[in-house]
Amino acid sequence: MKDLTLLSNFVKNQNISMSLKLIFFGTPDFAVHSLNEIYKSDFIIECVVTNPDKKSGRGRKITKSGVKNFCKKKNIKTLQPESLSDNEFVSKLKLLKADLFVVVAFKKLPKSVWEIPQLGTINLHASILPNYRGAAPINWVIIDNEKETGITTFYINEKIDCGRIILIKKIKIDKLETFDSLENKMIFLSKRIIISTLYEIKKGNNGYEQVYKKNLSLAPKLNKENTRIDWSAPLDKIDSKIRGLSSYPGAWTKLIGDNKIIIFKIFRASVDFFNNQSNSKNLILLKDKIIISHSEGNLICHEIQIPNKKRMKSKEILNGNHLKSFFRVK
């Protein structure tokens, strides 16, 4: 935000019942729900910015984002720049003369973009800031066995997820929470907080500075390394990693067999705690169960995926004898 006094002065000089003119930035289905709430409200959507359409699948068919599909149905103008720093794109944004930019589940904006509107640019982030700054907050709060999370709306500045906070809404994390179930709760919460935030801005809410804390928990982008299961970790940490990465991208490990190694993803499992003797052959294949032994007990796999196969229940995998030559995870 260029100047924190601008918002108060702007509101004082306008009719408080007027509707703010907005440009919305978002791409995935998560963002569609907030966009729809704004669309149904009195606020004016001048334009929506979303990622370019892309080719995917074996047929390389063009696929549009959830936000793009919504905009087509509602006849909302969209911009899909290849580069957010492109001068022509920045000029188009300026010509629209929006009062405020709203960002939900979108990539980092350059300063040349977020500083355009006189009321600033706000972001909706799926954690209680300042904790879990980063790209994957919903995943990491589950992986870290947190008991509570929430949604924060804030003004964007030069540093990632560090701007002045407008509103925070908290939510409890259930014991068996998965990424999918928590994301659904977040969607419901985000629809409420985005509209409340816009009304706060209309009233002149400048936000408040984030309180610096030592040892903050972060939410880095998921990659091949941090989604791999560490079998030396406590069994409850292994369980929380599986839940935090389900249903995407999936926690993975290596299956070792007779002269063969494959990648094995686990999407749903349960734990059975008891003292156990570790052994080199820690993969146990029963008639209808896939069990991985651990020093603290057993991890019972219920839904998994092996290369070139869709996600399947363990019984389906075993019926196909896909794992009969494997005996260890690594």
C-alpha cells in the first residue's frame, strides 16, 4: 500500500455506500469460491487476472483454470499475461482505474503491479500469520500436527506474506484431518472472510503490523524431497505427513524388491502403536492388507499408488499381485 493515510482519506471523501472497483487475481478452484462471493456482492469486478491456458494430458488438450471457466460463464473480462511485469499488461491494469486489487491463490505479484491501486493490494492466506508464510500452508499445518489454523487477509508489501493484517479467522484442525478435508473448511471460511475484509476496507481499516516472533513455522513449496517419507521419524509424524499430502501430491517412498525399486505413494493409512522389532524386511503383504512395520508399531496402508496405475485400495493392488516381489521400504 502506497500510503496508509490514503485509505482513510479516500473513504472520508466518498459516500460510504459506494462499491469499490476491484481487480481479482486467482487461478485454482480454491479462488473461485471467493471470486463468486465478490461477484454476488455489491462490489464491482472490473477484471480478473488468471494464469494462461495450458496444454495437458496425452492429447495435449488446452485446459483452462477454474477461475477462467467461472469468468467465461459469468461473462467477466479476463487477462492472462505470460509475464506479470510486461509493460502492456501493467498499462492495461492502470487504465482500468480499480480502487483495490484482491489476490487469492495466485503467484507473487511484482511491485509494479501491487502498487497500482490507491487502496493497495490485499491477499488471502490460508494460515494464521505470521506463522506458515509460504506456498503450502494447508499442507504444512497438518504435517506439523498443529491443532489450529485459520485464514488471514492482509495488505501486500515487498516481503512475502509480511504485510499489515486486516482480519484473521481461526479454525480447529481435527485429529484425522487431511489436506482435502481442511481445504474444504478453508473454502467455506474464505468466502466469509473475503467479504468481511472488503467491508473493513470500505470503513477505512488500515490493518496492523504483524508481530515478529522467533522460530516461526514456515510453509515452503512442496517438492520431491520434502514429500518423501522419512521412516526414521516417529510414527505419528509419518501419519501426519501422509494426511497432509493427501490427495495431492501424495507422500512417497521407495519399495525395494528383488532387483527392482519403484516409487510407492500412500494416500490413506492408519497406525497401530506398539513396541516393534525393526527388521530389514519391513513390508508385510497379507491377503487384504499392506503393512509397513516401524519400531513404534505398524502403518497400515489403505489407499496407495504404484507407477503407471491409478490410486487404488490396498486390496485391489494385492489382488493384482503387483507387489509380490517387494519386501522393504526405504
